[in-house]
Amino acid sequence: MRYMLSVALFLCLSVAAYADSLNNLVLTDAEMQKLKKYFPEEETSHLTWKGDPLSITLPVNKEKRIIFSSSVSVDVKGALTSDQLHILNNDKSIYLTALKSFQTTRIYVTLKETGEVVFIDLVTNENASDTTQQIDIKKNHNSPEQNESFASTTSETVSQITEPTTSNDDMDFADGIRFAWQEIYAPERLIPPALTFSRAPMHTEKFVSDLVYGDKVIAHPESSWTSGSHYVTAILLRNKYPHRTHIDLRKDLCGEWQAGTLYPTADLKSYGNKRGDSVMLFLISNRPFGDAMGACHGNA
């Protein structure tokens, strides 16, 4: 199954382990292709609707396409006139052309399939990009710590510390990360039945302070799944400070991990920047998340 996702979505896949030796092995070509086929190349930039208004900047006198997962209707509620903004609605896409500059203005996009209304704050900038924008709809957006929109993406090296697992009893690392990514970000109707994955207890607190060294971020474990003898866990990381920070999983991560990835980037913007102060960390371990962090607490 192909999803309307971009290969640029994925990612900065790096690894860390709490062990004597850190021998990073790049995923095989077959494993790389297994990941990439789910993220077709497409010149799009993604935002994720989780309840907070999304911000989109339009160039002036250039058309910008916005893609949704289902048919939509658009209402500007009289805030803009036809000589300020031209809207063309074509099923799952809307085409917006700012005919002149205007101040930040909210438009209301209704998903016909569910009736949910997405709030989009439009602003104009002469130098803004007209690159196609895709809006992903998160299944649940009831947690304040999850209400962040990701705009920038990066594609870097994929690596891990052990060879990919291929036995019937164990999940493939690439499959595990892809499954967790889809559970967090893909629209519910696009998520296939989890035939080999089941929810797993995390054995942890709502927030953990010692997963990332250096007191850089707030870490909020969101969900964990298991398949065979392996676990994959999604953890939201949010910058704590009014300056940018970088996460280096080879140096900054505590715990016993087999593989991991940061999505969409390892570089976090300053706290409060809703388009970049948070990233999602996916970690694979051979024990529940809290147990894999045992060494960080001085446990065996």
C-alpha cells in the first residue's frame, strides 16, 4: 500500500546504545528500499493537524497547492475578499493564490469525510515558497504535549548497531519503525491492521528526565508496541529553552537501544516555536522502554 507521504519525511535515523562498543552498521539496501517504498518521492512539505491552528505562508501572485487526505470545503468567513485571495477547490486539494499582501487571516477547512474543521492561519510574504503543502491528520490530538506541527523535514543517513532481524519471531527494525511512524502520523483509515504488533506497557513515568543527557528536552513517552522479542517506542521530545538545540543520539541518549530515529529532524527550534521545537523519537529495544532505561537509573 502506498501512502501520500514523502521520502523527505524520513528522516535522520541514528542510533545509540548504553554499551561498551558502538559499532554502527548501515541498513542494507533491501532494508532502505523497504522504508523508502512507503514514502514516494514528491515535492511536498508536510504539516500535521493535531488541534492547534496551522500556519501557512503564501507567496504573492503565485498559486500554492494544499493537499488533504479527503475531500474538503473552505470557508474564509468574509475575512478576505476575492481580490485578496483566489481559492480553487479540487476534491482533496485546494489551490490558493494571494493576489495582494494581507495580514494573518484564519480560514476554516472542513474535512467532508469526518466533519472535522482544520484551522489554517494564512499570511503572505513576497519571498514565500509555492511548494505544495500536505496536511496530515493525526488520529487523536487530545494531549497538550502532542499539539505541535512539523513543517521542515530532512533526509540523512540511516544506521543501526545490529544487523536487521529477519526471523519469524522478531520484527524487522525498518518495519518496526515504519509501523510506529504510521501509528503516530498516518490518518486512521490508511493504517493497516497490526497483524504482528501489539500494544506494550512502557514501565515508565509520563515524563522522563534522564533519557537525553544535558537537560536539553522534555521527554514524553507516548506509545509502545511489541513484536516477537522486540519493542518499538515513540517518545515526544520538546526543547526546554529559548535557544536551538541539537540531538545527537550517539552521544546524548541514555539506555540500551538497538535502533532509533528522530523525525523530522535532529535540530529543535527554540521552546514555543510550534513549527519546530518538538520532534518524535522512535526507539527499538529488546525490553520494555522503562526497563531499557534501567541503566540510566543505576539498575542492572
